[in-house]
Amino acid sequence: MTSTTRRRMRSTAVTLGVTAVMAAGLTGCATSADYAAVCVNPDTDERVDDSQCDDRNDYDGVSSGFFWYYLAASRGVPALGSVVSGGTFNSSGLSGSVQRGGLPKTGGSSVKSATSKGGFGGSSRGFSS
């Protein structure tokens, strides 16, 4: 008489599926930023492409180049080429998290509804203070 041994195998497809659902849920739970930073030409107060800014210090009124301009999360994001207002070039007085760049170039969307937070394969250049 031969005995047949049954092997019980866990499906990797099920395991991967559960992992993907959990990862999507965790990404969706990320807290929204308190502030948005868009790149601005301080001479004209116009928003320029985020690639023009780097993570150097705040605009001091003397330096040249483009600098991050910080807006409250509840404000709409200005489109590229639009004049910014209602924010600040100085991040030292901000408390909370900042999403630096990655916001819609066409503007109009608020920070809280923007979906440019990090995650799997994503990137975020934000910081918390």
C-alpha cells in the first residue's frame, strides 16, 4: 500500500493581493500637509516650475534666483505664471508639515486634495517642523 501525502501550499497570488490592498490602504491614510510650497520668482512674484528651486535657505530679500513660497493648505494652488499672494517666503514661522513641490502646474487644487504624497514608487520633498 502506498500512502499519498497531501501538500498544502499557500497561494502567492492571494498573499500578494492582500499585501497590495494593505499597502493601498496605508498610503491613503497619509496625513495631508499643512502647507504647500511652490517655486516662485521673488522679483515678479510669479510661480515658476518647481525644478527651478532647490532646498536652500529661505529668500532673504537680497539673494537672486527662485525660492519656495509657502501657502496654507486650505488655499488654492496658483498656476505656473500666476502671481502668488497670501503666503510667505519664510518657513521659520511655520508649524506643521510642508509639501514642497509636486503640486498641479495648472493650479486651482488645494494641497489637501493633491495626491502627490509619497508611497510605493512615489516621492515627496516635504518636511515637518
